[in-house]
Amino acid sequence: MRTRPLKVALLGCGVVGSEVARIMTTHADDLAARIGAPVELAGVAVRRPSKVREGIPQELITTDATALVKRGDIDVVVEVIGGIEPARTLITTAFEHGASVVSANKALLAEDGAALYAAAEEHGRDLYYEAAVAGAIPLIRPLRESLAGDKVNRVLGIVNGTTNFILDKMDTSGAGYSEALDEATALGYAEADPTADVEGFDAAAKAAILAGIAFHTRVRLDDVYREGMTEVTAADFASARRMGCTIKLLAICERAADGGSVTARVHPAMIPLSHPLASVRGAYNAVFVEADAAGQLMFYGPGAGGSPTASAVLGDLVAVCRNRLNDATGPGESAYTQLPVSPMGDVVTRYHISLDVADKPGVLAQVATVFAEHGVSIDTVRQQGKDGEASLVVVTHRAPDAALSGTVEALRKLDTVRGVASIMRVEGE
Amino acid sequence: MRTRPLKVALLGCGVVGSEVARIMTTHADDLAARIGAPVELAGVAVRRPSKVREGIPQELITTDATALVKRGDIDVVVEVIGGIEPARTLITTAFEHGASVVSANKALLAEDGAALYAAAEEHGRDLYYEAAVAGAIPLIRPLRESLAGDKVNRVLGIVNGTTNFILDKMDTSGAGYSEALDEATALGYAEADPTADVEGFDAAAKAAILAGIAFHTRVRLDDVYREGMTEVTAADFASARRMGCTIKLLAICERAADGGSVTARVHPAMIPLSHPLASVRGAYNAVFVEADAAGQLMFYGPGAGGSPTASAVLGDLVAVCRNRLNDATGPGESAYTQLPVSPMGDVVTRYHISLDVADKPGVLAQVATVFAEHGVSIDTVRQQGKDGEASLVVVTHRAPDAALSGTVEALRKLDTVRGVASIMRVEGE
């Protein structure tokens, strides 16, 4: 074994960073044995230097992250700051100064992954980011490497633990959205401002990353269709149950049937209770992958949290350090297919639509005509009447999303339709 | 991109080999883009050269596997023959002649993995074998690489599709073992001689491989405790259901609580219906991994079949080819912990025991005394009497397997115990 240690700079020392530092210290011997050389924490860049950080010698702490990545003797920079800046500049600077980078930064990778990859390649260094998607669940490496000889057609996943906790709570307890959110906040599963989670921004960033890797093309955050889950109601769960389904916030990346384009989207959807994703409880994440030869695979585990995310970071750290010792690099960006990303309107899916309608003869015929005019075929209709009002629940066959939303728009204009109570896509069948 | 192709020799052209050859041809452009150089099928060693093999030029076919691996211009040998010999000699010869090896051979890796790794290292070549365990499910790479910075404590998996199909059938239809086996055979899930599957030999080989990788030590097939599932009855399933459990044939690899040793075993066990492994249906495989930092992960997918296994082989092929181009090698054997493998008696687990006893006062007291004398604490007892005969179902707390089997032995000697109807371990709680 080489005795000169590999030097690691840690940018950020919050929940994840402190755990990375802790494991680097407590498991130093194991890491050295697995890498083939010891690793040494050479510096830790933080915002609040006065905070006591157990197990991290004070002399390693600095507030000058830029100086740390510019030192020139750093082998690997671990970036767990998050957000776009200063993370982007720090990572780029790290590559320029000869370091490889392990990042957990989904927002940055979704926003600007291609530029980061280019910087890594220019300087002959590695960019690894297993922790950016689904915490500890090995997902980036299986997609980039294990499935490198296969053709992935679909990635369907629960990639946000906060929203899964909330939806699971709503499903199992009958609670409404606000009540379930309050509980998630009280238990620390939701942040004080839960927007990034509940509006699907976090999941959309992950969908962009997964779609890019799965289809060997570039997918940016802007390419991802996004709907949050704040409008999912207890009534939606009741409807879902009647269909033998539950509701999950899903990230869905698909190759079009003709293979010429891809789509990426995040929205709440009904999925059958028999689908493996339906039984993913609490804050857990799971990602379902469908590939030509491999068939259906699923990866399941904790999608967030300091320790699980640190596990993913350290797995990458070991790989990147091994590469440094071998004077090699792992797989870089693979975007050779250059498949375009189609808009949401092109996605082929199914709708579950609840309508409040006048309870009089001919309404169903009117409604059915609207579906037919838009080329959307109806799978089932359930009609329930009471006191001159009725509700109509329509489940469609698969149709382009544009045709489905056109149908809903037209339905809203019918005199006999008093309101569209809910629209939800149906997936995983 | 490099234009000179990397040359691949394929040893074996059965269900898996023919699929590897097919994908290499149909997806040649994708493979080339992902590797950075084209790959060329340079030869295919078979036993029956006269058989027509669609898509494989006749001039590539040879019966002389040894000459093929000795050619000297082969970059990668893909071994999908299976069995110990001639596979072992061919792989060793391949390394000696400068080739890296991708193998799907679980029996050989479990039997002699250390020697193969040593040969690979001696010649500076790669040995990859994702396809040897759980077909298409990325498992070896996540354990070897993604979790390389973590400490795995437990691997608990359904790693044999045939037996899972049979047990699932028994569970869902109430069928007995022979009936379910007949159906598995008729559907092609079980071979004409199902011994390797139903007696747990196949799963034991996989357990040996998984334990070695998970705990960074050497575990051989002989180190794995093995019980088949041919004696599981419909009555066992009925008992399991009463406990809120089902029965699976599990491969279980554990680090001892004190960290100083490991165990590996294969046997049927009751697991709670709420455990993610309980809902693994049909011939699917799934492996649950518990690690210090990552927490609980699960990997799920098709565990066998030509296409899924070929997917795993090709993922390895891409990795090994990239390494060749980089003049590097991937991670080799990691057995530095040198943890000894403890015998089954040291495993700490729970038992579910059904006894046929005389229906008279004092029997329970007698039975309970035997448990106490062996230091085994009882969790629950269920007693059911009828016509002078009674059955007693005892579920124990966790205790060393040796104490549990000693208890059963002593129970058999009691006059009031007419018979031990079934003994089954309880796992996954």
C-alpha cells in the first residue's frame, strides 16, 4: 500500500459533511485498505468557523473555500454545500487545480452538469455524484456502469422522501395535505420552507440527472415537466383506492416508443397497489428501471439524511481515489445519443378525471363526445348521483398528454360540467 | 474514438451466450460509443459446432476453446460455460494470454474465487462477474464500489428464482411442494434435475460470493451452511400466515455482533409479510443490504434468464473494455479483513417450532423447562388440543442456533412429545 495519503478537501460541514468527516476518521483503516492508500482530511470549508465540530481538528477549519480548492495538493474535493453558487465556481476551480470532485449537488448537476463534465474532462479528472440522487441508494453507478451494455427505456421513481412521507401519511391515516405536512415538519422530514420538495423542484432536478444518464443524452432542469403535490386531497386517495391504486409523487423518464426522443417529468400519479413502488413507505425512496435486456429492476433505500448521503459520498470517494492511484478516470459524460427532450404534450399516459356534473340525462353522452372528439378513448366511467348533483369519474386509455389536457379544457366549457374536481395521471401499469 | 476494435472471445453459446452475441451485434454502435472503441466478436467456443446460431458467422465458431483463449489478440474473454472445469483452466489461461475476463460462473467463483483473482492480478487484468449473482440485478458492483465507503453488516436475499417461484406458488395457491415443483418444471423455471436449486446449492454459491464481497474477506462454498426447501409444507405456510409471515429460501450473510467473524447460510425461513422481501413474487430475486451509514437498501429484479444475465455480462464487458483502453484495472479482490467464518451453531436467530404432544396437563411445563435448560427464551406459545392429541407451536426469542437445535433434540426425547412437525427459522424482523 502507498503510504503517502491522498488529500481530501471537504466543502461544507452540515448534516452530510460532518458525517463524511466522522466516517473518514472512524473508518480510516478500512478506507485505506479499500483504496490502497490512506486518505487524509486536509481541510474543511465552512461558513461558521466558531461552531464546535466534534472530531474535526480546529486547524483544518477554514472559511476560505476558494483558497482550499486552490491549494494545489488536494486530490479530491468533496462538495456538500449544495446550491448553484459558490458550488459551481468551487468545483470548476478544483478541476483547474488538479483535484477530482465528489458532489452531492443535484441542483447544480441538473442545471449545469455538461459544463462540469467538460471541466473534469479537460483536466483529466473525475466527477462523481452518486449522492445527488436518492441518497444512499446506488443508482448513478448502476445506470452509468452496470447497465452500460443495455438499453434503458424507462426510469420511474420515488426520489423525494419528504413528499413520500406526506403522501404515505395521507394514504394511511386519511389526513389532508396540510395536516400531513405539519407532521412531516414536526418530525424533521420537511423543511420550514417545503417548496423545493412539495412543488417537485427537488425531484425534477433528480429526474433531469437520471434521464441524462439513462438515455445517454443531455437533459436539463428546464426540460423536466413539473407539477407539485400540494393539491392532492384525501378525496383523491379515496378515488385511488377505489381503483386499487395509491398516489405517489413520481419522477418519470421515458424513451419515446419510436426511440427518437425522451421525456422527463415529475407529478403526482396513481399507481396500482400491486406495483413495487406502491409499498414504498415513509421517507424511503425507490427507483424502478426498465431496460431491454435486464427487464424490470428496482433500487430501494433511504433517499436522504446525513448518514445515507455520506455513504454514497464515501463510495464515490473510494472510487475516485482508486482512479487517482491508477492515474485513470472513471466514465465521463455519455451524451452521444443527443436525443431531444419532447414536451409534456407528447407524453403518452392515462388520466383519472373526477367531474362534478348536473344529474340529468344526456350528461354522460355529452362528456363522452368530448373525449371522442379529442381522440381520447375511455377505459371506465363511474357515475354517482345525489340531489341533482352527480359526480362522474372517467379513467382513460393511454393518449398523448396534449389530447388529454385538451379534453379537460373542453369539458370545463360544458354547461353540464359544474367543475373538474381532480385530474390525475395513472402510471405503472 | 479509437477505431481498432477490442476483441472479445465468447466461451459458451447457450441461453446467455447467444444473447450476449446478439446484443453485441445489434447494439454495436451503442457499445462502441459507451466504451470509446468498437468491440468485435472474435470467436465463439461451443460444444456442438453444427448447431445453427442465428447472427453468428460460422467462421467464428470453434470447438477449441483453449486455442481461442490462447490466440494472444483477445482483449476480453466472456465465460458463460458454467461449472468448474474446463471453465477454471480456460479463465486462468485467458489471464496468462493477456485477456481480461467477464464471467457468469457462480459455482467457480464460490469455489475458487481467490485463485482467479490472484491470476487476474498477476497478469494485470480484470475479473468481473456481476452476472454470477442475481442475474441482471446490479449487486456485485454496488457492493464492491458504491458501498466501498460503508460497513455492510448484513445481506439477506432471495437469490434463486426457481425456489422463489415454487414457494410463492405454495403460498398463493396452497399447493404442496411436489405440485408446485411440477408447475415450475412445466413452465421452464425448474430444470429436469432441480437439485442445485431446491437443495440450496445454487443459493449457497451466491451467498459465498456475496459474503466475501460484503465483508471483505474470503468465504468459500464449504463455509456456507445450507438447507434446501424440499421439506417445506403447506402446513408450514399456514403456520407462517398465522404469524403474519411468509416463507422464503434466504441467503443470509452476517457480521457477528462483536465484528470478529462472519456467517453465511442458506435455508428456508419465515419472514414478516411487512418485510420488503416478502412481496418478491414468482421467479424474481431481491437482495436486502444493511450497512452502517446507508441503512437498509434493497435491489430487486429478474435473477436469471438469458437476456437479464446477458445485460449483466455486457455491463461488465463495457467496464472491462474501458479499463483496457485506459490501461487500468477495476477493483480486485478485497479480502483484507480476513474475518473467519463461524459455524451455523454460532448464528443468532429465532425458531418457530411445531410439536405434536400428548394432550394432558403438565406438557407445556415440561416443554418450557427444556427451553429454559438450553438458555432459549420463549416468545410465544400457541396450544391447540383435539382427541387426546395436541399441537404446540413455540416461537423463541433470538438465541444461538446451537442452543436452538440442542433444545429440539432434547424435546424429541420427551415422552410427551410425539413428534416435531416442523422447525423453521424466523428472520427479517
